[in-house]
Amino acid sequence: MTFMRLVYTLILLLSLPFLMLRLYRRGRLLPTYRQRWLERLALGLPQACDADRVIWIHAVSVGEVVVASKLIQCLQRDYPDHGLLVTTTTPTGSERLQQLWGDQVQHCYLPWDLPWAMAQMFRRFNPRAVLLIETEIWPNLVAQAAARAVPVALLNARLSARSARGYGRFGALLKPTLRSLDLIVAQTKADARRFMALGVEPSRLAISGNIKFDQHLTPELHAEAAQIRAQWGGGTRDVWLAASTHEGEEQQVLRAYELLVKQHPKVLLCIVPRHPDRFDRVFQMALAANPKTMRRSSNPAIEAGTQIVVADTMGELVPMLGAADVVFMGGSLVPTGGHNMLEVAQWGVPVVSGPHTFNFAYASRLLIKAQAMLIAKDAEELALVVSGLLANQTNRHRMGLRGQTAVAGERGALERLVQAIRPLLA
């Protein structure tokens, strides 16, 4: 063990009481955080599956689970004799995985990155390969894999300029970890260049594009979107959806709505907080701003006078995007880096974003260039932009079509990625 990894491990070990306390506190708002907590220490793990060969996929939360799901389909098609273990970090990711795949894949939480916990994962499941989704780089996990000659790949990998600077500050720890990865399949050339600047050999890099371009809308999703739109009175009133919002954004969205209803008095605002443990807080905030507020969980079909809906349900975001006339994608009015605006564009719905999109820089540039996404830097601009879109249905429709065309033109990343990892799974 290198000195820096030893220091990292000691710090993580000393942090365990605080990590446990954090789980307990978050469990007050989201009880699932208090369930299966022994798995965080690699205790109480499920029994290994019967397959002789196991592929371990790690997807931290809901967004990564959606990405992993496309990969799982391909792996089941190409490697039907392999078992699949999928770990997540968040309860929401776990719930989404089980909704999508049930007992078709094996699942547990990823333990905290302690050497003995990761060693237990390898002893229990004996994976043939480890596939990490997007940004999940764990030094002790990678070290345990290297000690067993188990190949590790980082897939659909992204590395913003901001994150690269942060990695550089911890280069003594992270550079050896990155160099130990057998393969990094980056989303863009810019991502690949940043990995190379951190010491990754070009021979261990491939570029696939972003798998999120390869998401497809099923007939079931279209039916769900139509049902939600009917529940919201779509067709008789416009619907503005604020998706995946964070702390500090809902206040700006509510201020924008206050300005917007002066020009569009019938418009319905639906707020979808990114994190379920904030559902109650956001509802109280919206109710204080506008008494004509309701929770989606209390009644999916809104009452006639409702002006704001707080979507406090799980697994409905994607069809909700298709039920809206305009979508603001959150995580972008605050410096979080944005969220997946491609999910909106594929529906043919215009996208509005704040200025902070560094986690989706390529997708953001693509949609802006295609004139399928607009930027607003604050509540006033947000109200102005959304008002302009609601006032012009023809422009809205054309903007949505441009977004769909831009997304369709970037597809193919999934098959390129699958081809890149074949040598690791041979």
C-alpha cells in the first residue's frame, strides 16, 4: 500500500462514525438510508450467484443506473452465461435498479472504500471484471482488483476541467489509481485529454461518445407521459417542469413563476427536487410562496385551481419530461454542473438551463449550437425565457425537433463502448 493510500484509508476509517451518523440523519427524511446499512461495511452481503463468471458493474445513483441499464442489456445479449452484480451508493439508485431489473441482476450497496471491505466483495462475488460508470474512482477497490489481476474499466467516463484540477491536487493518491485502470472509455476527446494529463497512457484510452445519447423512449414511456399530461390538464393549460432541482434553485424557480403567471396565468409549474430527502422542505417552500400548491403523491390528478405541483414520487421523471411544454434542467443555476438535458431533448421538448453545465459540457454545447436549448442566469431571465417559449407554440415545436435531431445524430456510443470492453471480458 502506498503512503498516500494508507493516509486516505486512515482518514476514511476515522470518518466512519460521521458517515454512519450521516446515514442516520438522512434516514429521518428518507428511511431507506437506514436500511441494509451493514452492506456499507461489506457485512450481510447477499450470497454469490451460481454463475462461474461474474461481471461487477458499479452505478452510484439513478442517472448512472439508467446508463448501466443499456450496458446490462448488451451484456445479457453477448454474455448470457455471465452473472451480473450491480452495486449502487444511493437508495434511490438501488430502488431504480430493482424497478428495472428485479432479480435478473444481483445487487447490493457498494461498501465504503476500505481495503478489507473491498477484499470481502472480491472474495464473496469473485468478479471476472469490474465496470465503473462515469466518475466512480475508488483507490482501494482498484487496488484490490489489481492484486487479483481483475481488470477494471471506467466507462462513459467524463472529467470536467474543474474536476481535473481537483484530481491534480490529490495526484499522489489518484494518479496511481488512474494508471492502474485497464481501460477508460471517455465520452469526448476533451475528457480523454484530461485523463492523459493525469498520467493515463493513451493505449488505455478509448472514446465512445456519451451512452446517454443512446436512450430510447419506449411505447410504455409515451403512454405514461400522455397519462401524466392528462392528469395535469395538458392541452388546456401549459406545463413548465423544473427538473432535478437543488438547494438554492427552487427559490429562483418560484420567483420566476411569480413573474411568469403575470403573462401566462394558467401555466402549471411542476418542481421535481433532485434528492428525495428534500421533498418535504421543497413542498413547504412552494406552499409558502403559493397556497395553490399540492404534492403529486397526494393526488396524481391535480385540482382545477392548482398552480404548483411538487413531484414527490420516484421513477416518474422521464415521462414527466415528455408531459411538459418547457423544461428547466436543474443543477445549473447553482454550481452543481447541471444534469442530463439529453433526456429532455429526446422528447422534442425545449430545454432551458442555467449557466453551470460543466458536467454536461459537450451535450450543452451541442444543444445550444442546434438552437434546442436556452440559457438563463437568474430568476428574471428564467421567467423571460420560459414566457417567450410559452408564447410561441410554433417556435417551441421547431426547437424541440432540432433537439431530437441533434440527439439522434450522436447515437452509437453504446456499441462502440461494448466493442472497447470485449478484450477485458474474453
